[in-house]
Amino acid sequence: MMKILFVINSNEDFYGPIGTMLLSAMAKKEGHETDLLVLSNENIFDKIESFMPKVIACSSHTGEHRIYSRINKEVKSRYPDLFTIIGGPHATFFPEDLDGAGFDAICIGEGEYAFVEFLNTVERGDDFSDIENIMIPGAPKPLLRPLVQDLDQLPYPDWELFYKHKNTGVTQPPVMNFMTNRGCAYKCPYCFNEYFYQNYSGQKYSRRHSVNYIIDEIRTAKEMIDFKFIRFVDDIFSYKADDWLREFSGRYSKEIGIPFYVHSRLDLMNNEVAKLLKGCGCSSVHMSIESANPSIRNKLLKRNITDEEIYNGARACNDHGLTMVVNTMLGLPTSTLEDDKSAVDFSVKAKIFVVEFPIFQPYPGTALGDMCIEKGYLDLDKSDFKMYGLSHKSLLNCFDDKQKEIQFNISLLGPTAVRQPLLRNLIMNHLIYWKTNSIFHLIYKIGKIITYPRKVYRRRYSLKERFEIAMKTLRIEKLKRPGLKS
């Protein structure tokens, strides 16, 4: 038996990290002991002294990897005999970025069984350089083991790791995350999914838990944690009204009955799908238009969705009482300011009430990010890839500073223009051309605090809960939109 310390950067999103909790469950199944460190709340060296782990493990997105790299260098300088391993999206796509960070191992791709094999090999004191999915920094990429096809063989996430931990402050969350499937069927050029898919060519990529597994997982979690709402965080919850969705719809309302939201696409939403979702307690559906310009949407972004399909999908949601939360990106390469402004009017025309207008973030390694580099729109030596890149001004040099500020103002004020059409002309013809200021940030935050509990989560909240939600939203938005210089 070994002690494994999982490290996460922050708990400000207030949702337990499913991947980390699943790895903890896998480790415990092998007889190991696990604990959690939240960097924003605890001192890692105090934790190491009190818990005395043999292995420290973390998972990172692009941007966040810098934090873990810095911490790992400090840890290894003091505790050279500790084994440290990092996985997650950035480790999978850019392992070379981690060469100088001092990690003993880098986990690439789906990591559950590779992680368990790594732990058992370290415990025996054997060489782990030949383990599939496990890369030694500076060495060639390893072979990848096949994707887990039967997701039901995986244990439930170790919810206790996060929700029963005294230093997360989230012991009884009102909202919990669950996943019903893995592997998005779409290959959008701004997403890492296409690259990930290429690593597993020839294998079934989109996989699903059984309805039995999901129902039992939620029921088991509910016995431990008093949550009131569920976020299904799959890339796409359901592609059509198939037998799985019909079984889920019929059982969920009877056996669980907790309201939830899902992610989907507007071209997948029709009356049958919307009816099944609404019938079992779905309150809202998160989707993306990505661009109001059909040419950009379908040629550049390869969304392959017509305006008519967007209107029809929105109509199906509205007809069945499902709130839509819809993203449309601003500052896309080759787009104009008129394209960005039209995103607001397009949302109004589609009768979408809850909207977000994030700024496009050109991550290297994606098809669109690499295109921006090739065309000279992006200078990697100067770009600052932040954890919450979609909430910062554009990094593309094909826009001047004034254009970037206008884009950012649309991102802040556009949601209000959609919710309050009478303010549309004031906002879109005048305010977006002003200098970004704290009032614009406040308008955005207050709008979100008011709109999301009422329209997205759709349940009654006590005054205490409303205050806690407001404070939480303000903290999260401070991280996402850290100030006027962002």
C-alpha cells in the first residue's frame, strides 16, 4: 500500500474534478491510500510532511500547466525521492513543454489503467519506462493502450476525496457533475478532440455508460451528498432519440427526479429529443452557434449547421420549455466587427435568452490554432495562454487594440442586449465603443447572478443560497475576467 497525494490548483469552480476522483477510486481499489491538496487553500510542503505520500499526481489544462510545473520543481528540490506524475490535456498534447519541470512521468491519453499500473510498478520498485501511456520526460512518446470500451467496468468517482475534504469548503454542493459518455463524434478545428481521435484511429471513440450504471451512480452519490441539481458534462449528452435516451428518460424521472442540464448541438435538437429531455427533468441545454456568419461557421469552423437548423433547434427547445444557454465566439480569424455584432442580433432572432460571447482562444495543436500560427496571426513567443483564455481579449494580431476592446465589450454587454432588446441600440451602437470599465464588468456579473439561478438551474433558492451563489459567481468571474487589463 502506498500513499498518493492528488493536487488540484483551485476549487473556485466548486465542482469536484471527475478525472481526479476517478483516479483516486482506481488507486483505492488497488489498496492504496489517497488524499487531496488544493493549492489555493493549503501549503503543499505542510501537506507532504503530514501525509507523507510516495506519489504526487496532478492533471492540467494548457495554461494551468505552468503552475504545476513551478510547484513540481519546488517539491522535487526538497523531496527528490517523491515520485511525481502529471496527466491531462496539456500533458497529452504537449508533453515536451513539461521536460524541464522535473516530473518523473507524464501520462498521455486515457489514464485510468496506466495510472494503476504505474502505481503498482513504483510500489514494487520496478522500472516504469515501458508502461503504455506513461512517458518519461525527454523520451519518445509511448505506445497507447486501447480505449476503455466498456465504461461500466470503471468504478464510481471517489466523491469523498473532494466533497468530504475539509479544505475544499464544498462538502454539500447544490450542484454536482456527472458524465454519461466519452468521446465527441465531432471534429471542430478549435478543439483538441480531432487530435485526440487521431491517436486512437480505428477504435470506437464515442462510448457510453449503461443507463443502469448512471442511475446507480447518481443514487449512490445522493446517499452521500445532498446536491440539488446535476450537470451532465458530456461533450454531447445524446445524438438522437435512441433507445438509450428513451430508457434514461423513462427511468430518471421515477428513480432520481433531480433537475439537470446537458450539452448538445442545435442541429440535434428536435421535438422528440426535447420532449424526452423535458419529460425526465432537464431544465436547460448548453449549445453553441459559434458564428452568426454561415461561411465562418461552416467553412472555417466546420460546424455544418445551417441557420434554419439553428432556428428549428431553438424552436424545439422553446416549445418544450428548455432554457438554451448558447455560446457564440467573437474574434475568430477572418471575422469582422460586423460578424461579432451580428452574433447578438442572431441570438435575438433565434429567441435564445441566455447567451455567452467568449473570445476565441487559438490553442496550438488544434487545427484552427495551427492555422493562426501559419498565417502569422499568432506569435507564440508573446502570447499569454491563461487558464480561462475564452474570457480574455483576443491574442490574434490580425485585430488592432481598438477592435479587441470592442470585442471584449460585446462579450461583457452582449448578454444584456439579448435579454433586454430595448437596450440593444444603446449597447451595440454606443456602449461597446467606449473604453472597457468596471461598470461593464459589473453589468455582466450581475446579469449572470440573476439569470442563471432563475433560467438555467430553475429551482427555488433560500436567501442564504442566493448570497452564496452570488459570492461564488463573483469569485469565479474574478478569475475568468481578472481586470481591465485582461
